[in-house]
Amino acid sequence: MIKKVLVANRGEIAVRVMRSCREMGIETVAVYSEVDRKAMHVRYADDAYLIGPAPSAESYLRIDKIIEVAKKSGADAIHPGYGFLSENAAFSERCEKEGIIFIGPSAHAIRTMGDKITARKNMIAAGVPVVPGTTEAIRDLKTAVEIIKEIGLPVMIKASAGGGGKGMRLVKREEDIVGAISGAKSEAKAAFGDDAVYIEKYISSPHHIEFQVLGDKHGHVVHLFERECSVQRRHQKVVEETPSPIMRHDVRMEMGAAAVAAAKAVNYHGAGTIEFIVDDELNYYFLEMNTRLQVEHPITERVVGVDLVKEQINIANGFELPFVQEDLNQNGHAIEVRIYAEDPDNNFMPSPGIIKHITEPLGLGVRHDGYAYEGYEIPIYYDPMISKLIVWGKDRKEAIARLKRALYAYKITGIKTSIPYLVRILDVPAFIDGRYNTHFIEENQELLKPLKHCTDRCQDVAAITAFIDYLTKLEQRQPAVVGKDLANNWKDFGRKRAVLRL
Ligand code: ADP
Ligand code: ADP
Ligand code: MG
């Protein structure tokens, strides 16, 4: 039985994992880099160890250091979160060798699915539809050009080791083929140390729809339905929702079964995601499998009513899944938005810095997974995501209204954030109607720009309003400090009289 978990990550996901551990009575160990001494995950954990300087290659990616800390601290398991070492087969293997439980899939599953060419071959063998294209790496340009002519333009050139939207090129014209292949190759070489690329047909009007799966170590696999992730900027997800507004019940069941077959093909255990690309006619094709917890996992948790981290831990413990497919249902609608420390009105420039003030949205149906606090400095070294706002509504309409309400209440000052941009997305008719695909952001660029009249002047007014709001709040806090009977003064908070008595 797992009693102490080392979380090999930082930011919101480290805190989120520790929260479930605490509920399960499991102790937590944080690891941190030199710039993360004051980070939330370090404060939240029962125990914390410095593992190196800021750059991740010298800290959060140091397998040796992390294993050393696990041993020193007596942790019996490691949760890798997402990013960093979460899809590193060598890490999973090393944990096993050292007698530490890796809360995630086997090295074999990570390896097979981590290489897109190998994954495609395995999926074809398992009868899961894949995007038409090559099943081998491109060897020479001449054959590549011939294959592309056969498949028909447009095509995607994709790195076999690719991830995070890197190593991918869309080719629309014949004369661009050569440049795209060499571009994808060199980007893949630099990012992943592997320049193998392959060709996929480009699905026009594509929707990114993924299925959450859970498998135990006894061969049981279930899916927890879909997530619609087509609102993307540079192939990176910005808004995710479930159920998908374009999904049909029969297709959902078919795709769910395909996702389960995909996971079973690699004897998958743990939480994983099968990503599909879907066209307007709801033809679906396997894109890739993410062998870890996803950033957007909370929308599934909310709608299906399952704590995915707890299930990951139970699976790692060797328990059987506590449910079968028929027990699982989708209830209502959930949407997640990712809040980044970046300036949406200045080409999404990262905006690291000290957070002066933060007001988190509260209320019915709102979940906020973050890690920043007032006075915290967002470091420049890592992913600029500060938090995720997740809302639930009985239906899509209520979820959108609630998300707007929550985003409106969400105030962060000191740094720029993507909040204003997210609000604009919710006002775009194609989003409101649920008629959007992965081109949503480029097709609606005009609507996503700040209103013309809302220039510097408008922002000044906003700043003044925020300041008045701040002063009013200060004033309201006064009675508690200056009142005679401190112990009973809380009653006065709800009464206007309290302020007047000053
Ligand atoms: P999700 O698919 O869960 O939405 P992303 O694709 O945005 O997540 O990636 C989650 C995190 O993992 C991000 O911090 C991203 O930078 C990182 N990441 C994704 N793929 C890779 C990779 N191949 N190598 C390194 N980091 C990656
Ligand atoms: P990554 O590993 O970087 O996440 P994916 O293979 O999951 O790469 O693709 C990322 C995104 O790129 C998809 O969500 C989709 O928007 C787009 N994409 C990938 N392949 C295709 C394709 N064949 N046709 C159209 N769009 C694609
Ligand atoms: Mg992907």
C-alpha cells in the first residue's frame, strides 16, 4: 500500500495531485528547483527537497536526483504529473528497478505510444482507424514526394517523437514539400533528438476530440467519455469542454470502444488519453495517445464524477477498477479554460513577474486549480500556465454563462494574463453555437482582438475602478480591527451599519 508519494512536478498539477493524496491519508514529498523555494507545492507538501538550479534539465528532469530524494524521504511511489518526466519510459523503468512504484503506465506502453510511427502500426493492428498516411519514417525526398502525390495535398509532416505541437508542418502546395520536410526534421531533431518524420493526410475542418481511459493491472479498461479540445492556438489547447457539442451518441460509443481497444493493445494500466481527429461527418482517426494525466482532466472528473488521481493511485496499488463501463455516465456539462501569464494583446508574450493581487472566482459549479498567491513571482523558466478554471452547468448554456460569470470575478494584477482573451472567446457566435473546429482561433481573429475603443484610456478606467473596489474592501474590513468587541465583530460584516459606525 502506497503511504508516501513523491510528486515529481511543480505548479498547479503538483498541488492538485497532493490534494488527492491528502484526502487518501497519503503523505506527500515535494521536489523543487532553486527558483521554486517559495512555490505553492513546496508549501503544501509534508516534506520538500531541493533538487537543483532553475532550468528543468538540472532539476525537474534529473532522474537520479529524484530517485535519491524518494529513497531519502521514504517515499514508496512517484507521481510524475504531466510534462517533465511523465512520458519518459526510462524513468518508469528506473522507478521499477529501484523498487519505487511509478504512478503511471509501464515503460513498454510509454515507449510504444510515445513514438507516433510505432503507435500507428499498433493501432492499425488493433483495428483502430488511423489518419491515412505512411507507416514508416520518410527515408528520401523523392519517395516522400511520390507518396504525398498519392495521398493528395494537403498533408501534415509530423515528427514521430513529436509533442506539444512541435515538429509538425502543414503542406498545401507541391513546391512547399521539400522545405516542410526539412523544417519538421530539424525542429524534431532539436526538440526531441530524433528527426524521424512521417506523412499524414490533412483532415480538413478537423475537430480534436479525445477519450479518457483508465486501465487496471488486471486487464480491465474503461473509457470516461470524450473531451472536445478544438479551440487551439498553435496546436495548443486553450479551451476544453465535455461533452463535445458535435458528438452523437452512437459515434461516442464507437469511439469509446476504439479508445478501449487502443489501450488494451498496449496492456495499458493507469490513466491515459486517446486523441482523435474528427471531421465534420464524424469520421474519426487515431492521432496519438498521451500516457499520463492531461491538463484538461478536471472536466471529465466533474462530469463523470471520478477523481482521476485517486484512481491512478489505486491502480498503482494493484486494485481492480471500482466500476465497469455501464456504471459510468456523463452528467451535465463542464468547460475548462487555461489561464496563462502572457499578454494576449501583445502576441502572447510571456508576462512573468510578481502577482500583486489575486481574487479567485468562487460559487456554485466553479473549480479553480492553481498555485499562485499574492506576492508570488511567476518564474520565467517553466510553462507560463498559472491556473485552470473549470465550471460545471446542468447544460452547455448554463456552463458558458457560469464561466463568464467566474472569469469576470477572476482578478489578477501585477502581471498580464490571458483572462480578457478567454472572455472574448466566450462571446464568439461559433463558440456559443458549438460550431467550431481547430481553425476557430484563426478564423475568428478579428472578433478575438480587443475592442477598438477599449484602448489605454479604457484600461485606465478599469484600473481606477479596481482601485476604488480595493479601497472599499479595505474600508469594509475596518470594523473588525477597530471595533471594541473583536470576538463578536464578525456579525457586523453583513451589516451596512458597521461601516457607518466608523
Ligand atoms: P495536454 O495534452 O494534457 O493538454 P499539453 O500537450 O499542453 O497537454 O502538454 C502538457 C505539458 O507537457 C505542457 O507543459 C507541455 O509543455 C509539456 N509537453 C507536452 N509534450 C511534451 C514533450 N514531448 N516534451 C516535453 N514536454 C512536453
Ligand atoms: P502533439 O503530439 O504535438 O499534441 P498531435 O498529433 O496530437 O500532436 O496534433 C496536435 C494538433 O495538430 C491536433 O490537435 C490537431 O489540431 C492538429 N493536427 C494533427 N494532425 C492533424 C491532421 N492529420 N489533420 C489536421 N490537423 C491535425
Ligand atoms: Mg496531441
